[in-house]
Amino acid sequence: MNKNNFWISLKTKRSTTIFALIALIGGFLFLNQSNVTGNIILSKENPINIISIIGLLLILCSVILSLYSIKKR
């Protein structure tokens, strides 16, 4: 497979669907890593967990890829 065929194969509906599923699964795994409790107000640490943000971004990418995959003819 040469370089040109590789980029063409990435634009297919099947590959975008696969990337969307991988991003969704990865997003839920990253989102599950955070331990936010009710005592977050009393702690002096940074309440924002970067791993949760990565998980949310992966889920957002999954939604965008899914919509693109559905709209693509």
C-alpha cells in the first residue's frame, strides 16, 4: 500500500467508525480513572484532573467522528 492509498483508506466510513469506537472506549477508560469525592472542596490540591479532561476530549472526538460517519454518503 503506497502513501496515497493509505490516506484514501483513512477517509472510508469503516475506518472513521473504528476510530470513533476506539476513542469512545478510551474516553470511558480515562474518565473512569478520576477519583472525585465530596471532600474535593476541603482539599488544597488542584481539583481538575487532567486524565478526566483527556477522557472527555476522547468522547467528544468519538461523537464528532460518529456524526461524520453517519452524514458521509
